Amino acid sequence: MTQTKCDPGKRKLGSLARGLTNTGFLFSGNAISAVISFVITIYIARILPISEFGSYITVISFVTLFGIFTDFGINTVIIREGAKQPEDTHKLIFSSMGLKFLMSVATMFAVIVFALFTPYSPEVKALIVLMSVTLVMGGIGSLFGAVFCIYQDMQYISIIQIAERITFATLAFIFLIVGLAVPGVILAIIVAAFVSLMLNLIISRRIHSFKLNFKPIFDRAILTPAVWFGLAGMLGLIWQQIGTIMISLLSNMTQVGLYTPAINYIGIGNMAVIALTSAFFPIICRAVHERRISKKEFSKYLGYFAVAGLAAVGVTYAFGGQVMIFAFGPKFADSIVFINVLIIGFAINLLTIPTSLLLDATDNQKVHVLNATYMTGANIGLNWILIPTIGALGAAYSTTIAQSLGAVLGIPIALYFLKRSHSL
């Protein structure tokens, strides 16, 4: 068995305490990273004209849309299986590394090809090609980062995330000062992605030693469940990112720029959600492996998320818009209405978290594909109708309606499958 340097004493913590501790680590890292990102984004927005700022956001959104194909659910399977038997982590990483490298390189070339056929300007296309290299670094780096989730050493995820954000913010600030504009910001993203990759590699191998392998291995035990995770993740990413992309295609870069402060605001809440779900996912995987989750326990957590959603809406309507305008400046005043619409969808989406975690932990990820399919279809269809008429506001309405549909239909569907599999 491969020897690890992980402290066994950590495993003696209770599941709830461990989950809350890890949530604290991840949320702290996400919060600090969010503040850094928020500050540098404000600086970029104030320095650049709205149209150039919109071009920058379009490049990021376009490349990010393809990011799911660098993994396609493999990491989730590794974390789930590794959480059950951490001693097998080296086998899981070794078996997946070559395939993930191949997928990442193929995704990079796919981005380049698709970019050439878009109606974007030559400058935007060139920036998309330049930034596509981050897909390879991110795809491999996320595999190494799975070790932290398996061993529940979430503090390293936070440390690396903060280091990456500091690197990006520092370089972006310098490059903008010297007049490199949007290309300089994209270059800063590339350097920061490389720093993140190296930190993930070095630290993860200290926790659990594994060999590097760039030869693809097609392990059906990993690939079969990963496909369903990947399909659900792909559809979920599309309906989350498609708004910005469709605004850039059906409207103009100014509308993209105006939409961005709202997306940044909601992104802060999404970071908290990611921290919570990432921390509790390995714990829930082990829990459902050992016992059945009671209806009372499930209802309790559903109530917690309902209260959190109401609080988010209340705070946003009271202070959110004003805070964003104070930060970004009066030229983004039209962004307030976008924030007020999107926060409702965010609050409703919180209600789906308990069932989503249970579906993934109990090998019911196929249900995610069903839910994500109609959500994605609804979002794209509504965007296609509303954006040409009312611009970015149409994207905000489309996202919120899709999230509402996901809760109204998704929760009952998830409960049906969880009860049928005797997991709830």
C-alpha cells in the first residue's frame, strides 16, 4: 500500500464537525479569492471601456464553456471512490491522468476550431486561442486537486486558490498599467493557471504519493459512471454560462459588460455553495455507503437551505445593487435590475442542493442528466426569444426561470429515484 503523510487523527473528527471545518476552509479560501477577484474585476471594468470589458468577459465565458470536456465527470468518480478507500488513490490518479491529459488537449483544439467559426472580431478570436491553453493546465491540475478532497485536506484547496488569484490580480494590475489592455489580462490568467497547476502537483504528491502517467488508460470502472456525471456537468455548465455567450452573439459587447457585475455578485454566493458541497460530498458518500438517510434528516437540511435563500434575497434587495454600483461605478447602474432577478433564481436553486448531493453519492447521477436537460433547453430557448428583445435582462429572466423549473420538477424527480433505490 502507498504510504501517505495524512494525519490519521483528522479521521476521528465527527462527520458534521469535519464537514463544517472543511466548509470553513473552502469558504474562507473562496471568500478571500472572491474579494481579490472582485477588486481586480472592478479595476479592469473601470480601466477599460464597457465594450472592451465585454470582450474580455466573452473570452472567459467562451473558454470556460468548454472546460467540462477536460474532465467530464472523472474527478467526481475519483473523489467518490477514493473517499470510500483512500488507500487506492494512487491507482485512481494513475489510471485517469493520461486520459485527462488527452481530453484536455483535445478540448483546447476544439475551442480553437469553434472560435474560428464565431462572428467575433479577429481580436476576440485571437484572445480565445491564447487563453485555450489554460484548459490543459486546469484539466490536469484539477485531477491532482482531487487528492485534497479524498483526504479532506481542504485547506490546501483554499491556499492554492488564493495563490492563483493573487498571482492573477498582481500581474493583471501590472499589465494594465503598462498598457497591455485585454491581452495583458489574458496573459495574467495563463501564468496564474500554471502556478495553480504546479502547486496542485507538488502538494498533492506529499499527501499521497502517485506516479505521473500520460498514456491514456480506458478504465470502465471510472469511465462508465463518469459519463453520466460529465453529461450532467456539461448541461449544467451550459445553462449557467450560456447567458453571457448568447448576449455576445445576439446583442452586443456593451450588454455583456453591463451583465457582468450581476454575474459577479451571484458568483460570490455560488462560491459559498461550491465550498459547502465540496466539503460535504465525500462525507455523504461514506455516510450513504454505511446507512440510509432519514427523511427527518433530509427535511432539516432542506429547511436550512430555504432560510439561506430567503436571507440572500433580503440582503440583495436591501443592499446588493447599491454595493455593486458603488464598486463598479455609475456607468453600470443598469446592472441593478439584473442582480435583483438573478438572486431569486439563486435562492430557488439552493433548495436542490440536498437532493443533488444524495443523487451523486448514491450512483443516481443519471437523474442529473434528465434534470439538466430540460433546464438547459428552457434556458437556451428563452434566451433565444428574450435577448434580441430586451438584451441582457432576457438572459437574467431565462436563468431564473430555468432554475425555478429545476426545483419544481427536479426535487420530486430526485426524491422518487432516491426512494426507489432505498437511499432515503
